[in-house]
Amino acid sequence: MSVTHIVGAGLAGLAAAVAITHAGGRVKIYEASSMAGGRARSYHDKKLDIEIDNGNHMLLSGNHSAATYLKRIGAEHNFKSPKQAAFSFCDLSDKERFTIKLSDGLLPWWVLRPNSRVPHSKIKEYFGLLSLLLADHDAKIGDIIPDNTALWHKLLDPFFVSVLNTPAKEGAACLAAAVIRETLIKGGKACIPRIAYPNLASSFIDPALLYLKGKGVEVDFHHRLRQIHFSGQDVEALEFAHQEIKLEKGDKVIIALPAWVVQSLLPDIETPDKYQAIINAHFLMTPTAAMPHIMGVVGGTADWIFTFENRISVTISAANHLLGLEKEELVKRIWDDIQEVHAFKKEMPAWQVVTEKRATFEATVEQNNRRPPAVTPWNNLFLAGNWVRTGLPATIEGAIRSGQTAADLILSN
């Protein structure tokens, strides 16, 4: 029976492995590091002496690829979610607090209710979202939606920055529209936020490794791919640092590695080459019962504040502009935001900052056009990763979908 060799045990690689083994196929997985998860991993932080995530990630209930993956690995309940799609915000520029409450059904009744929509926003402002859905492939968000409205300042700007990890006005309109089509247009039932609890590994990674182990699949860690050897239009062998894997007839390969690594291995494949950072800060503090699990921040340094059992965590997207800042100054700004948003004064507890300098590709039109498809010029080689042409931004949903797409291509053969 042929084998699919999957290089990379991040979410894309694991999703591909789960899909193929679910269909009865055989896989082997190779990972360069000592742990699975890639940029969606959890680890024990020595400074805080607790398990933390390298980044905070939020799913929406309409993320159907992630839902399929979680159901297969038996982890669909490892999340905390409110009963309805409601998002609380604090605007630090004018000290205003508000909650967006989406209607459950397809009709957006929430737009008509002043206490459910963005404060000071006008109903006609929301029609700009329809224009976004009809935008040309090469249009930017800033070309379509005006940035001088309350809707933009208090909701659309922070929302698009979060989903695209790119300054909102520069973001590709087609990517923003894809997210809206799969969530907002389908009503509140598709927009309920889901937070991995207690951490990413327990929800996305550990259950997948357990599922694959039950299928007889173990990850070969410390296997860094050095070179791909070809014979004509087929991959012939995979050369790792300490081992060379010869492919048998019918074997396939999925490369589920970061774009810059793939570019070095396969220079003929065009990939995105500009990236945006994501900064996450974790504070060792037990949150109070009054603190919501998720709070959006407008006009501050922080973008989102998450509360967990033993920590408060903050995410800052599109964070390239903060990379030159000293950590102590950055953490002070973030802690000031937390205190103001949650209305308390307290000495800063122990903290940790995790910076992913190349967290995602820049979701601009230029970089989106550089994304390759899952298929390659070689018969038995496929690509997976949130930077592959999925039609979505570089999100967890996009990463999982890319792995499932590569698996579907292999299974269809």
C-alpha cells in the first residue's frame, strides 16, 4: 500500500494526516523540531511556571474545516464559547464600552438595533460590506470601505486587522470578503467565538497525535528536510539531516512547511515573501469572574484580551511597527491597557512576551497573488500551509483547510 510522506507537523500537516488516515490511507510524518503544532503550539514556560500558548487563536463557529478536523480527532468540545455571537469592546480613545450582538438568523436584524450595533454608526455604513463582497480580486479594503466612520474605527478596522494580520486598509478585499461569506453573512450562528481551553495543544495538537497514534502513526521528530531529490516529474527521495527516505512507487509527498522554507527547497515555486508579526503577552494573574473570556480593545496597544484560569493573555496583530520597542516598554503599555479595560489598579505580575516575527504572510493583494496552489509541477508532490492558495487569510481555518485540500487531491488519485 502506498504511503503519503508529510513533512511538517503543524496544523496543516496534522490536518492532512488526519484526513488521509480517516479515509484508510497510510502516512508518515516528519517534523524538524521536538514538538508538533508549528505556530499553534503550547509549551511550559519556565519563567511563569505554567503552560502557555505561543499565540492566542480564536475560531468562529462557521469555520467548517476546523470543525471537521476537531470532530475527527474527538476534540470538538475542548473549547469555551458563549451561547450567542456577542463581542465586547472597550474603546480607549473615548472610554466607550459596547457589545456587538449578532442576530442568530440570516437576516441582520442586529444592524437595526442601536444597542446591538456599533455605537454612533449609521445603518447605511453597513452596506459597505456588500460592496466588499463584490470587489475585484486586486482591490484593497481601503479602496472600498471609508475609514472615517464609527463602524470602521470601532469594529471593521480591528476586525480586519485580526483576521488578516495586516493593516486593514492595505488588506486584500477578496480575503476579507471570503471570511465574511463564511461567517457574518451566514448570521450569528456562524460567528460564535470559540477559544481553545485550557490551551492550543489540548484542543488542536494532542488529540490529533493521539488519534494518529491509534492509526499506527507516530511523528518522527528532529527530522529537518535538507533537500528533495527528483527523478523526472516525480519526487524520488527526501533527504533529512541524518536520514534519506526513498519513495516507493505510488508514494506521495505533502510539504507542510513555512513559505520561506519551501522557497529554499523549491526555488521554482513562487511563495509570499513579506510577513507580519504577531505579539502575545501573558501575565500570571487569576482573572476575576467579572472579566469576559474575550475583550476587544480599540485605540490601545492591545487588540484582544483573553482570560484563562491562571493568566491574562493579550494579542497584538500586524505588529511589525512594535518590533523595535524594548520589551519592558511594550509590556508596560499592554499592562496599562489591561488595567484600563478591566478597571483595576495592580502592580504588574510576572509576564512573558512571545513574538512571532513571521507569523503570517502580509494579506495584501501583491502577496495574495504570490500564493501557490496545492498542486505542483511534480506528479507526487503537494503543498499545504496557511500561505497556500486557500482563498482565506492565514488563519487556523486556512491552515487546516490547506491540509485537507492536499489530502483530498491525494485521495482522489
